[in-house]
Amino acid sequence: MRDYIREADEALRGTYEEPMSLGEYVDAAFESPSIASHASKYLLEAIESMGTRQVVEQGAEKQRYRFFDDPANDGEHAVLGNTEVLNAFVDDLRTIAADRGKAEKIVWFDGPTATGKSELKRCLINGLREYSKTDAGRRYTVEWNVANADDTRGLSYGGEVDAADEDWYESPVQSHPLSVFPAEVRKRLLADLNSRNGDHIPVDVDEDLDPFCLEAYTYLEEEFRRAGKTDLFSAVTDPKHLRVKNYVVDVGRGVGVLHSEDDGSPKERLVGSWMPSMLRELNSRGRKNPQAFSYDGVLSQGNGLLTIVEDATQHADLLQKLLNVPDEGHVKLDKGIGMDIDTQLVIISNPDLDAELDKYADRNGRDPLKALKRRLNKHEFRYLTNLSLEAELIRRELTNETSVWTDDPEAMADRVAEAVALDVREGPGEVRTRELAPHTVEAAALYSVVTRLDDDDVPRDPDLEFDLVDKALLFDRGYLQVGDQRREVSAFEFVGDAEGTHGIPVTFTRDVIADLLHDRIDRRHPDLDVSSVVMPTDVLDEMVAELSDAPVFSRAESSEYEGRIAAVKSYIFDQQEADVLDALLADKGVERETVEEYVEHVYAWASDGQIETERGPVDPDPLLMKLFETEHLGRFSPDDYEGNEPSESVEEFRNEKVITALNRYAWENRDEGFTVSDVDLTEIPVIRTVLETHDWEDVRRLFADLDPRQWDDPPANTETARVKARTIDELVDRGYTAASAELTSRAVMKEVSHTWD
């Protein structure tokens, strides 16, 4: 327990500072101008402070701000995908912060449900909170004490104040410390600050004190003027009366969030309300006293940094009242009393706000919402169209995993395909482990992505036919592997812009899988708990079955999505088949030394050279090359050779597929003393195929007595039984359980048995 308390003490110790005088704050601002940044500049600095990383989305490489991965919370509220939208938002912040345009705009995030908009809200709050705890991100406001002035009327939010106590009252709306200075002095101060700063985005503080702080300032100024003080500003801002203190940004302190369920009059929701009982208690001298105001509206809470209107359709009546806030920076509390506001306005909505804004569109120039629509700067969130991102999102929905996946492409593919084990409560005190077999999450993710793609805009090639699965893979990896060739995304042209605007949301997929985890699947095995395993086909079949009953899909959508399942099933089966083949032939692969020997002989053959051996230089061996090409590569038959001499087609293959790739790699990685042994052979597509790919002809050749039709229950002491046992063991070593290995190999062998003879 003491350890936990000590850790909490240390965490808070690094978060808060002792209050400082106004002069000390100004000196600190000249040392570190970022602590004085205005709202949009501070938000931009917070986002940029965490750096970027490279991602691939829709096939293209992009730089993504790590801020949106929610690193401070281990990715708990990371915004997956939509990197281009988020980058456009950051670009807007740069323009707004530098006062180069868009200052009058209200940033609007629009999109279907379950696209990450709510995660963005939480990510912004989390990121700003954590940034404000750092030295560079410190956020400051002012607090006042008038109890030690001659007049003991005091300053409070209500009630009486004991003049003997030093009662400090913080600005209820996080007023900027520099707003204490008179406008002309503040202008010169900022000019000097920015000239030293050198940042292309200057610090801009144009707001006066909020009414509560102004009441304290005015009261102190009057008292010291009556007392004959000549240095009035120095007296008012003496550390006995004014201090600058830092605060940790959070909801209510620099971040205002208006939720869909919040009610009240427009003024109450925006800035707060008067408290009549307090008006009677406070000495208002014939006028309304701003100390009797409750500063709990969304703009009051978000002053100094960020204001978010969540589910904006529920607050459509407020949007027009927000029109002048961004560019004028001012809002009325009540008649005669206004308040300057410095906040970045962000509204979040589902597509129904579009319908609300367009309800008068047929009036042409007389549309009463035209001014509002002109002020909104729209950023559209869409469903994910990357297989790996969707797989990550599904796993996040089903498990407690939060860390953002940042693996290299090869490792990412393994994570997408891997199994997931989940504990499911089945009764009082009864917990059962259920398994989503390898490729199950991948299948659900791929099908979801395929429903979101534009089927009129698939990759096109005069010699090949691609489908939506190919498009999904292209978007995820940035390339398509076509035989020995890698086709980069730049080789294809996409003209549509409908990707991710419709399709199956992750919430639907999550619910289907969750229901399957609680269902007992009717499968049996004498030794293995196969009924606890959810297979890819289980999920895909159930997703299709649930389409027609789900209220979120129209009949046309259900029919369209159902028609896209076949290609997904085919691809997932290919992945399962590759796993089983690799396991079957795990001990029968081509040794790397054999591959290197072949490449070395081909290189010497092409250059009319010789190969150095322990016995001296020798000519390349035509028989060695022939056997490799016919038996290991399977590209040619003995008929393609005259004896051991290659035909024209074999020569062309060696030159174009092996030598060209080898020379390209050698040139890109050239240095003195280059030899074939220096080459990473996996960089050569045709060689990579040899090292990584197997086919059923290899199985037939190596296991002549194997009978796939007996795979489910092979007779004892047969080759089928021995091969199956080794295959299951190998699959388990590669991430399967014995139960999922049994079911996957059964499914593959069932299909193979139809064509085995």
C-alpha cells in the first residue's frame, strides 16, 4: 500500500508547481514561450509534441501523428485509421493558430457510427491532460485574494469571507495570465515575446479578463486608488493579491464537452446561468455581480483550449449561436456583461446533421442555415478500409488489448491471422476458455472491409482479373503479389471516392462474434474440445445470416453484402490451406544452401564465368540447375531441355527472373567485393517463392500413400496417420491449438480429397 501511495505522490509532485508572481510568469514565458500559447497553438503543439510514425492506409504511405494513438493511456482510446482526416485537422490548426484564415471556422467531424469519432474526443482529452503535465505543456491561469485589502467585503463565489484568512479564488474560466495586462502593454509584451521566440506561429493573447477576475481587479484598483497608491498595476498584481498557478487540463478545466443529454437554455449550455439567491447576498452596487454567475457552460469550461459539442444534432439550436464565437472571441453572459473566449471549437455528429442542415436547401439563396454551413469546416470519418486496422479494432472490441499495433508488415500479417483465446462465463462460477481459431478475426475483418469498398472501382489489369479481396489487400499492404511480381499501388488508378462510406460496422461484427462465443457449437471429437473453437466459416456464415435481421442494413445492402462473401471465404481457405501445406512439408523444404548454390551456378552461367570451389574454379553445372528448376521450382519439365541444356524459355526465365532481380539487388546494395553469398535471397521474388511456397504436387511426390479421405480418422500405422500427427504437432508449434489444428486440417483435406485422384 505504501508503494502505491509513494507512486501517487511522485506522480502529483511532477504535475503541479508552487504559484508564482505575474512577473515570474512573464520571465518564464520569455524562457519557454509555449507556456503562453493561445488555444489553437497549444492544441497544435500538444499534437506535434509526440512525433509521427509511418503507416500504410488505402495502399499509400502516410505520416501519422502518434498523439492520435493515445500513447499516454497505452492506446486505450486510439483513433485507428482515418489518418488523412486527422492530418487535415492538424493542417487546419496550423492555419487557425497562425491567423492565416479559417479563424471563423468551426471544425466539424462527421461520419457514421463506430468510425472513431467518440474515440477522437477521448483521445484529445487524454492527450491534452498528459501534455499539460509536462514542462513544455504547462498551462497557467490566475487566482485572486482580496481578503487582505482594506475593505473586507472579500471575493468569493458566494457566502461570507473571513478577512483573517488568505482566501484565494481561481479564475472560473482559466483566464490567461497575460490578460491581466492592459491591452496596449500586452500588445508590446507579445511583440517582444514573439520576436525572441522565432516560431512561425506567434503567441496571440487578445482576450481581456473574465468578468469574475475583472471584478477582483476593479475592486483592488479602486481600493488602492482611494488609498493614494500611484503604482496601481503593481499594487493590484502584488503577489499578496494575484498569483499565477498551473493547472492540469481536463474536462471542466480547459476542455468543455457538451454531451447529447445536456439540457437547459442555450445560454446555460453555452456559458452558464445567474444564481438569483447569490445576487442578493453579494454587494452588487446596483448592478448584476458576475460573482453570482455559474461558469459551468461548455464555453466557460473550454475557455483557454478546447470546446467539443458531442452529438451536435441534439444541439443544432446552439450552432447558430456559436457562429461569431470563433472570429469575435466573445460571448454574452447577460445584458451588459460579456466574456472574451479563446477556445478551439470542435463539433462531432453522425450523418443526420447533414440532413438537418439541408432541410432548407431548396430555398436557394433564402436558406436560413446558409451562414452556418459556410462556417463549418467538415472532416469526414469513414469506416476502416485496411484489413490489419479492422482486425486490430475487432480484437480491441473483444479483449482488453489496447496497445496500438506498430509492427512491420510481415509481423502485422501474423498478428492479423493469429488465434485469440477468451474466457467466457457460462454459469455461476463456471468459466470456459473459447478460441477464435487462426484466421477467424482475419476473416471477420476482411469481410467487413470488403463490404466497404466500391465494387465499381477494382484494380484493373489487361492480363489479370482482380476482385474486392485483391483491392482490400492492396489497400492494406500497398502492393499485390502476382506470381513472381509485386504490383505496387501506384500501378493502379482508382477514380471513385466511396470507400468507407458504407458497409458493416465493427459493432455488428463484434456482436456476432460475442454471440458465437456463448453458443455451444455442435462439433465432436473423442479427445479434443472442438466445440469450444470458433472457426472462420462459423463467423462468416453467421454474419451473412444476421444481415437481413439487422436494422442498420436495408434490404438492398443486405443483398449486396451477401454477394461479397464468396471471395472472402475463398481467400481465407487459401490461407488455411497454406498453413496446412507448410506444416505437412515442414521437414521437406528446400535448404537455403541448395538455393544459394543454384543462384550461384545461374549467375556464373549468365556471365560465362566459373565457380570457385575448394578444388579450384569449375564450370556451372547444367544438371544441377535443371534439377532445381524442375523439382524444386516446378516451373519446367524435362521436355524443356535438350539433355541438360536449357531451351529458350528456360534461358529467358534465368535471365529475367533470377539474374535481373539479382543484379537489381546487387546494384542497390553494391559495395566492393560483392558476391552472391552477400544477397538476401528472399529479396528475389522467384527465390522467395521457392523458400516459402509449397503445393500438393510436392505432397503427392513425398507421401505416395497419403489418403486425404481418411484424414478425419486415419487407420493406425498408416502413412496418413503418421503424416497427420506430425502436421498437427507442427500447426500447434505455429500458434494453433490441437483442436483448431484438427478442425483446420480437416476442412483443408476435405476439399483436397475431391481432386486427389
